[in-house]
Amino acid sequence: MARSLADAGVWPRPEAALEGTPTGMCGIQDTPPRLQPGAAAQGHPVTVLGLDASTGAVDVVLAHGGSWAAGADPADRWPRAYRPGPARPAATLLDVVSGLLAASGLSLDVLDGVAVAVGPGSYAGVRAAVATAKALAWAAELPLAAVGSLEALAFAAGPPPAVVAAALDARRGRVYGAVYRVAGGLPSAVVPPALWSRAHWVEAVRGILGAARPEGGGCRLAGAGWLPEDVAALGDILESPFTLTPRSGGAAAHLADLGPLPASREEGTGPLHVAHGVAAVGMLRLARGEGVDPLTLVPAYVSEPDIGPVRAGVGPGG
């Protein structure tokens, strides 16, 4: 029997959380549907909830589609709820999910699975998103897919074939970076996610992209971990145009609304649509039967958090 989120203590009861929402909106039926391996590949419509807080913002998407080869609902039509950072994801994620489901006229019992960005990125955001996804999947007995935040960015960065260097700002002159080969289906890691100094990352990416450029494809950048000077150092090996953020989130059919590099990060092209890529990659992963156990899933932080216990003699002015 499926578990009630309210009874499990991980969700406010519907009457308390969503005034005017039909009773059962956040409840779970006894027999929720299941995403069978190969269902998406055979064109059967599936609906997956994608969660991301790796950038410090809260981004939630309800992805609906069928066969990826035959095309799916455009990702920019997927219902989406977004709260810019700092969004206190641990305190807001469940409310955002609840509101998106209510606005879409859906409930958890009609979903086929849950997908979550497991990092790297904001330590607090990743931890909150993973904990929320685990609770939802466990309580609703839904399949759960783990998706790397950089992997999701690479998937959403444009049509294959391509080699994509994805990066997120890790502060203090560092980036979380990875390089993926996108040739249809799931991205494959050329360089797995790691914490880099910015100078070493840009130098490494130049050599990797130059050597790994696919025949008939190009080299792209994705994510908000790039500065104008980084791109200037890589410009001669990049496609034009290239993207920092998939603004319309065209992950579903590998179509992206590509835009030029903003003159500064303050002039950015809008929020990172990592959740589109998370939901899309999660849908593919679940269709292949590659779900994970919600009781054992852990975040992929890549590095230690910046915030930790204060050591003796260390502190403001110490």
C-alpha cells in the first residue's frame, strides 16, 4: 500500500497546505502507476517530476512526453515553478511542488516517477532537493532517478552531436565542471564532475574540447560558471551561437533557444533551467530501468561544504 505523505510527516495535510485544493491533491492512492522500462522509448506518455536546487534557487518541472526519437512535448510547455535564490530550499521545496501540482490539476498518484539533481552545486540546495525527492518517492512509492546537475545542463545545451563543457560557480575562484559527449540519449562523461580552480578548468577545457569535437557537431558551453574572459580564451573552438543557459529549456527534443554570452553575469539570460534537463534525463533513465533506491541515495557534493564547525582560534578577527 502506498504511504500517505501527511501520515509520513513529510508533507502538510492538503487542507493545511493548499486552501481550496481538492482533498487528495497531495494524498496517495493505493495503486499508483509505474513507469515500466522501455515505456518512453515505445512512445507511451509518461509524467516525471523534476527537482533542482543546485544553483541555490528552487526549480521544479512537470515533464510530460513520449518517445524521444519521435519527439515529445516541448520543454518550454512543461509546467514549471521557479523561485530565485536565495530561496531557502529546505523550507520552500515542498510548498513549490505542492503549488505546481495544484496549478497543473495533478496529484502525486498520477506521476510516473521523480527525478532530482544530486549535485554538484549549492550544498544546502542539493541536500534539500535530494531529501525532498527521496521523501516524495518513498511516500508515493514512485521510481526515483538521480541526475547530475552538470549532466542535466549538458543535455539541455542544444542538439546532438556535441561536446559540452558544463560549469557552475563554486565561488572563491573555483567552478564545478564536467565535460559530456551528447550524441542522442543520455550524455556520457568525458571528464566527470569535479571542483576546479577557474584557471585550470579553462585550460583543461580548451584541450579537451579541441580533441573531442565530434564529426558533424560542435563544442558548447553550458551553465553559469563561465565568465566573459573564460569564453574569450575558448572562442576559437566554440560553436556560434553557443549557450550559457537553455532559456526555453528545450531539453525534450534536444532543441535549445541559444543566445550569446551576456556582457556580464548581471545581464544574464535568465535562470538556469537545470530542472528541465533533470526531468528529461530522469525520464530517459527511468525508462531504461535505471532508478535508484530512495533509502540509499546520497548527494554527489564533489567537495566539502564551505560552512563547517568553527575551529578553536578561528573566527571573525581570530
